Amino acid sequence: MPNIQELTDLTTQVRRDILRMVHQVNSGHPGGSLGCAEFLVCLYNELMDIRLPFKMEGKGEDVFFLSNGHISPLFYSVLARRGFFPVSELATFRHLNSRLQGHPTPEEGLEGVRIASGSLGQGLSVAIGVALEKKLDGDKHLVYTLHGDGELQEGQIWEAAMFAGGKGVDNLIATVDYNGKQIDGPTDKVLPLGDLRAKFEAFGWQVFDIEKGNDIAAILEGMHIAKAATGKGKPICVLLHSEMGNGVDFMMGTHAWHGKAPNDEQLAKALAQNPETLGDY
């Protein structure tokens, strides 16, 4: 059985990492990173079957692709806290010649990162290719992706969705961070997404909603249901109803913190709402 308190404590520490990393260089994307913290902590510490040391090919294990690469502070924190690379390296975020660039890239041999994800819309296509490779290899493990809801405004997403549904890529779980906000405002005002469930279903996917996208127990329950539906002829889409900026009261309910770093006073206030649990880097 998962230890909800341990996952909660880890999520709190990950939030601290995100805030401190972005503040240190006055650059980065805290809003979406905070909103998906519970999800990625659960994925890497409870839901996925992963192997260390890291091997790029990902054979014999579950594989994850971060498509909305701007939430790299979250990705780096979760990878470091899971043991892919030293937690102390988080202090190099966005520095010149650091492996932890603003958008993840594998070019420097960074453990846990398999693709560059600076350009939105591409992760699903890559994930489908890896999922098909696993099928050819007889590998029963799954491929996971995470996407922003604003990212679904990219046409390549729907080309990939059509292919996955049409070819029955049923070892794939694509999660959409469905917070209703993007860098320029609410998605409904920038470019309405319409009925995402109906759209994915029309492309031959099976769709599940996790209504409490920042609740660890709800995430675990919803993702276990999604996992149980794999291998039945359809790719899986999970709509994760999250809150951008979750865990920091003045960052929640607005798109303003999509790509904005907190100042010294704001950092102190945010950290006070998330007491240290596992030790800062």
C-alpha cells in the first residue's frame, strides 16, 4: 500500500525545490510545475516501474516523456529526489553550462531525460514511437506522457492522437494537465479547447477524468484505473483537473505565475506555506 504521508511530504519538498530554483535565477515556470507536483511525485514514486541506473533505451521498464517541457523545475526535482542525479545539482538550474537547462535536453547525458522538450506538441509523437517499439520487442511495460492543456492547441498533437487511436497503441497513457490556464490567459479566451473527452474519444481513445488533480489519493486511484484499461485496443487519455500554482495561495487561481519568478518576499511567503520536509538542496 502506498504511504500517502510520505508522498505528501515529498510533494511539499518538491514544491520548495521548484520555488527556490526559479527564484534563484529569476527565470522559469513555477505555475504549471506546482500544479503537477502531486501527479509527477506519484508517477515516479508509486505508479511507474522504473530502473536505476538510467538507461536511455528504456527496455524492460515504464518510460515517461514530459511534453510540456517548460515545467522543467518540477521534472528535475522529482528526478533528483528519486535518485537519478544528486539533489545538490538542482542549485545549477538554468545556469550557463548546467545540465539543468530551462527546457530539458538529453544532450549533456542528463539521467532521466530522453528527449528535448522545448517545443510544445512533440512529446506524444515520440511516445507513440516508443510504445510501438515496446510492442515489437514484446515489452509489456507502459509509456506515459504529460501535456499542458494549452499545448493541445498544437496541431501535431491531434495528428499523433489520430494515429494512436487508429493503430490501437494501447500501451500508452497520455495525461493532460487540465488547469484551464496558459501563458496569455485562460484557455477558453486564448483558444477554447472544447470538449476534450469527446475529441479524444472521437480519435479512438479511452478517456478518464481525475477531478481532484492535486489530491494524492485521487491521483493514485485514477491512474490505477487508467493502467487497468491498457492493453485493450485503445490508447488512454487522463484529464487531470489541477490547479496552476497549487500549494501557494497567491499563485493559485491565476495564469500570472505561468512564467514568472517570485521575488525575495514572495519566496519567503511561499516557503512558509510549504515547510521543509526532506531537506533543501
